[in-house]
Amino acid sequence: MSEAQLATRQHWSAQRERGSLLLMRFTAFVARCCGRRLLSPLLHLIVLYFFLTGRRARRSIREYLEHLADWGGRDDLRPTPRRVFAQFMAFADCLLDRLDVWRGALRLEQVRLVDPDGLRAQLLANRRGGRGQILVGTHLGNLDVCRALAELGEQVPLNVLVHTHHVAHLNRLLGEAGEQRMRLIQVSELDAALMLDLSQRLERGEWLAMAGDRVPLHDGRRVAVDFLGRPAAFAQGPWLLAGLLGCPVNLMCCLKIAGRYEIRLERFLDAPAWERGQRDATIAGWVQRYADRLAEWCLLAPQQWFNFYPYWETVDA
């Protein structure tokens, strides 16, 4: 394999964070003091810089839009420079919304909730006792809206399993905005100590949240499934964790539709388990179902896909 190919296949967690903490702080200050409208010209210049210098990210977004257009039969989604730039702008808007929600500027009544299975009622009931559950989210849309409203608005204990070491600047800025109130749990692999800790949290009625659309740091616990008509690698971790803990799994997504956030909660697995010798096949089936639902959500908000790396090239040929 050539050096260029190795660089292309670099794991997402190894990508260096772009941008300085000073610039992020300045942008957040202008947004807070002057508002989004006055910030808009500056924001466009900042995003244009990252757009012009982010060749790898541009290529990844073009690939995503091509696959989505093919899979959904939507020629209007074919990538153009304007559409790819709009994806960068949507990410910048998402980051500003993250700061707003942790400062309390976005309230629960401003968000539309789509909850056909009544999961919000179960979340609230767990404050009075009962075992917690798992929420599997995605990097489509803005999960921080869900996390902040659950923690700050509903006062629900929500533990978020994350890989945050590679985004130190953003995490520090979010901490200054209030995210230190979140229960962020650093995860690299599922060892015995972590499993015991998570089990105890569930027994106390706390819920666990994690993203299902990032491959793990180590290649062993991943599975290749069809996503937007092409094979892509997804993590086994959330589903393996659910089976080992015997914990129900729900899907969570937060999309910005017509300028308003919409939180979608869906029941996914009531009693995750597998037969002897069928663990990998069972998990692969669950992951395929998750990938299919994620693809449907992508069509609802195509420019809110924020995985800026070669998503379909993580599967070995």
C-alpha cells in the first residue's frame, strides 16, 4: 500500500484537531455578545479557510453526498463546491448551537420531540428508581442538544461514552460554557473495570449514551455492513456492551429541520442477547439495522453529516 493510501486510511481518532483555542474563544465571544447575524461575515471567512485547506474533508463530504444521492435516488444531492461548502457551514452552525445549548440559550420547549415509544417518560421515571438503558446516537446532527436538555433541563443522569482526547480545544471551550456538568466517560476498550462501573451506573437508574457510527480505536471490534449502498465499518462496542449488560437499546438523533431542532427517540432492542457461537452474526444484524436507519435519517438532513474523514475506506479491500 502506498504512503498516500495509508494517510487516507488513517483512523479518525488520529486526526489532529484544526484551529486554535484562541480563535474558538474569540468566535464564541462575538457570537455571545454580538449575535449570529453580526458574526456571519467572520464565520464565513473562518469556514472558507478550513474549506480551502481541508482537502481530505472536502473529498470525504463529496464521497458521502455521491453515495447518498445514489442510494436515495436524489440527483439534487450530487456534490458541487457550493454544497460541500454548505456542509462545512452547517458544521460551524452546529458548533455555535452547542455553545448556546450549554449556556442555556436553547430550552426544551424550543425543541420538537418525536418519541413514538414514550422513551422520554421512561427517562423521567428513572429519576424515581428503575434500571437505566442505553441510547445509541450518531454524528449526524447535533447530539449535544439531546445531552444538554437531558442533563440541564430534565435533570436526568446521562453518562456519555466518548473519545475526547483528539478534540482538546473544543472540549475545553465547551467546559467553559458548562459541559463540565456532563458525565463524560473516556473509553478506549471494554475492560472489566469499565464494565463493572457501567453496570453499577445502570443499576442506579442512570442512562448510557454513545455514538454508533465511529469505528473503535482498535480494529478488532468492528463489523462491515452496507451503508448507503457501500460497505462501511461500524463499531461493535455499543451492541456488545448492551448484550453483556443485558440492557435495552434505543436510538437517538437530533436534526435541525427548517431552523428548528427535532429530537428523535426510537426503541431498538428490548432484550439484546445471542445464542452460543452466534454473537458476531447477531451483532452484525443489529449494526445493519442501525446503518439502515441512519441512512434514512441522512435523507432528512443531508448536510448535517459531520464525519469528515473517508468513511467507506475503513473497510479493507
